[in-house]
Amino acid sequence: MENDKKMKIDVNLENNKYVELINKGQLLQAVKEYKEDNNCSLKEAKDYIDNLRGYDPKNDNGGCLGVVALLVLLSSTAIYFCL
């Protein structure tokens, strides 16, 4: 069962060390440090960092892969009907 409680996010993002790590591309380090600093589970730490990044895995619906698949399908259909 998934926990839907809201996480507290530091509103002062300029001095947030986790945001600095995210901006450097060190996502795993940000998760690790948050987990250690807050004595929380790995999932809670990852969710917090994803929240800071503005990433919501529930709304991730394939991105470019879906568009590419659709274009391939449409173009193959068009070729079939034109020949």
C-alpha cells in the first residue's frame, strides 16, 4: 500500500544541499544524504528528492518512446495503404 502523505520540502531551495547535488547530477548522493540526515527509508528519501526535482512517477507515461512508437505505426500504415 502506497503512502500518500505530503512531504515537507525546504522552501529555501537556494541553500538546500540536496538541490545543489541534484543540479550537479548527483541524484544518488542526494538520496543517500537525505536518508542519512533524516533517518528515513530509502523510498522516503527517493520520493523527497524526486519531489524536489518536480518528478512524479505516477505521471510518467513513456515520454519520447510513446511518440516514436506512434510515428512508426502511422508511417508503416501510410506506406501500406500507398502501395
